[in-house]
Amino acid sequence: MKSAFDRLSLMQTFVRIVEAGNLSAAAAQLNTTQPTISRRLQALERSLRLTLLHRSTHGLQLTEAGARYYARAKELLLSWSEFESDLGHTVDAAQGRLRIVVPHAFGQHTLVGPLVEFLTRHPQVNVEWLLHDTTPNFIEEGIDCAIHVGEVILPSVVAIRLGEVLRIVVAAPTLAAGDMERVQPEQLVDLPWVALVPYYRQEVCLRRGRSEEYVLAIQPRLVTDSLYALRSAALRGVGAAIASAWVVRDDLARGALVRLAPDWQAPAIPVYLIYPYARFYPAKLRRFVEIMRDSIAADRNFFD
């Protein structure tokens, strides 16, 4: 039977393989050889009696069991890293400057609450709250962590899933004629539209439940990369739009916007907190991760 240390080492290797995308890249990041990485993966699969990855000439693909193991392994490795840091007293108190990149909309609205809680709990930490919609270069820009909307493709970062954004179809009442409860996606094609890049531009994908999907071709009157500009344009009747539910919640409540085809919604977009891999993490970063994760977990509708 392998020791807990051996299992932890194999788990770390597996996570690095998944995030690197292939065995060779994982070997380079871990400063070892591709055969060694392959042997570690095989040892892990043997110990679990599971196939975690399908290997082919086209690359690696997670099995269902592999996907579940990967998600849980990342959580366990983060907890272990925090435990080791605390045990070794690498950084006892949260202090110093924390530089955080967040998307414009989230950074001005939804995430300010957890940020204020963090500042209140840790008065010796100062935060630079930088609003950017692109993923930063952590090392060159001196960024400690970032909030990332969308799937994470960078192999060199820790990615903690915070939740997902509910996205719905809305329009000003002047554009929404008839009984919206009965509207089907195909009936929206003749409406003017406002598009939000990079999420959609020439077509909109709507889903109902787990099995129904409809792709709607649109010709937008306005294309923007700002969620707030999209909301403002929709309020002024420029066109229908796919909006994050939290952005238009109050507008819907007061009747300034109406929801179209309410049984349908666009695919939800995941939200992650990401930061570079490191051997040790300072208390200021670990405490911020904890508060952000716990605050969002406590409110199941945080991004709705």
C-alpha cells in the first residue's frame, strides 16, 4: 500500500498532466522525464483501479472518473498547501499589498462585498483592485491573483471554480410585444440585437433543460465588449440581448426590462479565481481565497 506522501505526489503529478495538456509538458514543468510522468500516472491508475485519462495520437482526454478525481484533487492539494504553510509558519499574518485583477463588471459590483469583508478582517493588507477583462501575465505584471470568467486554459495556474453566471434573454418592453411566457427562440430572430463579444456576435445558443438546444442567427445593431454598455443599450430599446442575470435583476424587478423566452437561457459561464503555481503561498493570498470562496458558497444565487 502506498503511503499518503506517495499518493499526494501522484495526485500532484496527475493535476499537472491535466493542466499541461500532455505528458511532455508536465514533465518539463516538474523538471523530470516523460517516461517518469507516464509511470506515475500508471501507478496512480493502478492504485485507484480506475482509468483517469484516455490517451491517443490526438492527445489526452479525461474519463468521467478522471474529471471527478481532477476536481477533487485540486481542492485537496490547495488545502494541503495551506496546511503546510500554516504549519511551517511561512507567513503567520496576512499583511502587505495584494494585487488582484477582476473583470470590469464584477469588479465594480458583485465582488466588492467579499472584498470589503476581506479588508475588514485583515487591516494590515492593502489591495490594488485592477479592472481588466483579460487574463494578466502574473509574473511580469506582479499580479497575485485574478477573477477569470470562462474556462481556464492556462496550464500554469491554480484555478478554483467559484460558480457560474446565469445568462438570460432580455429586452425593453417596447420590443417585447405579446405573451413572453409563450415565446419560442425562433420567434426572436426578427428582433434587433445587441451583441457582447467575445461571448456571442452572429449567433445565440439557447438551452432549455439538459437536452433542448436552439441556435439563433442574429444581425446585431450594436456590438460591444462591455456588459454595462450592453445593459444600457437594452434599456434604451436598441435591441434584445443576452445578459448576465445579476446585472439586470433590478431592471427586471421594476419592469424596465422583460425576460424573453423565460424557459430558455444561454449556456452558463464558469467563474474561477486563478493564481500562479508556487511552492508556498503568503497568508494574504490564502485568506483572500478563503473569503472569496466562502462568501460565494454561502450564497447559492451569488451570480444570478
